[in-house]
Amino acid sequence: MLSYFIAFSVGALAGIFEIGSRYKDEQIKIAFSYFYAYLYWIINGLLGAFALFLMQSFPEKIPQTDYPVINAIIAGLGALAILRLNFLNVKNAKGEETGLGLGTLITAALSFINSKIDKDRAADRRKLCDELLKGIQDYSALIQQMIASLDSFQDLSDEDRQTVQDKFTEVRNNPSLTPRIRATSIFYTILNLTGEKHIKGVINAYKSHENGGD
């Protein structure tokens, strides 16, 4: 049972890291605040446990070590690779044998779940943007403030800074965009890099200054 627990835990942790690598603005929050995110990493954990079961059931098809704990870790990390193997052969209408693997089906299911996470997160990001930009009078000044706020970071890469600068150049050179749309585009770009806490602090401070505060 310990081996299955390890395989589940490693698979679930791998799923959490996958979510974090895709949604960089709030990795931990997304992994533990959205139903489909829960579903994603729990399924990954179950796949890890199932992969270990297959390893134990088909030792001739899956190379493994003499150490159960290591096998459990391998199952958790490589569940999809293991499940792509053909463990059963079925005959089609022509009598030809075809290998039956679950990897493709599971990959499609996980992709569907990930798309649901993306849609839920996008809705929350739009709501956050609308709330923070509401009442802004000078969007151009806000854009400059958001970009300048990146100097508060000490470990932000040159590549990330260039991403913001490129987006700023893009929206500035597009005369068809309204000031609000330009600010929205910069908002999302910086949100992706810095997270909610930073962007909220920057915009709320700007609003206070714009309204005559200190």
C-alpha cells in the first residue's frame, strides 16, 4: 500500500507542477482553488497508482528495479508513458491484432480538463481586470506606472522585461486601440509575470494618487 501511496503522491505532485507551468500568474492558487484543477492533479495521482499496478502485473513489458519505492516513483512520474504501452491485443474485423493502449485517450481527457481550467481562470482574470481598471482616468499614465513597477523586482529576467516592452511597443503603435484596451493588454502581460498581489498594489496605489491621495 505504501508503494501505491507514493505513486499517487508523485503523480499528483507532477500534475500540480504541470498546472503551475501553464498558469504562471498564480500557480498555487490555481492548483488549489479550481474544481477542474483539483480533478487534474487527482487524476494524475490515480494514473500514477494505476501505472504501478500495470508495472507489477506486466513485468515482462515494463523494465523495473528491485526497489519498490523507486518503482513507485517511476510509475508516478512516467504514468502516461507507461499507459501508452500496449498491454492487450484485440482483433479487428479483418482478424488483425491491434495493441490496446490507454495513453492517447487519457491525454485527450487531461487536455479537456486543462481547457476547463483555462476558461475558469480566464473568467476570473477578466473580472479582476474590470474591477481594477474601473474608474481610471488616465490610462496612459497607468501604463507607465505598471511598467515602471517592474523595477521593484530584483530577479526578473531580461527576457520577461523585454516581453513587456514588446507588448507596449505593439499597443502603442496600433492607432486603432483605445487607451483602455492598451492598458488592458499591458495589464494581462504584467499579471502573467508578477501575479495578482503586485498588480493590485500598483493599480490601487495609482488610483489613490489619481484621486488626490498621498
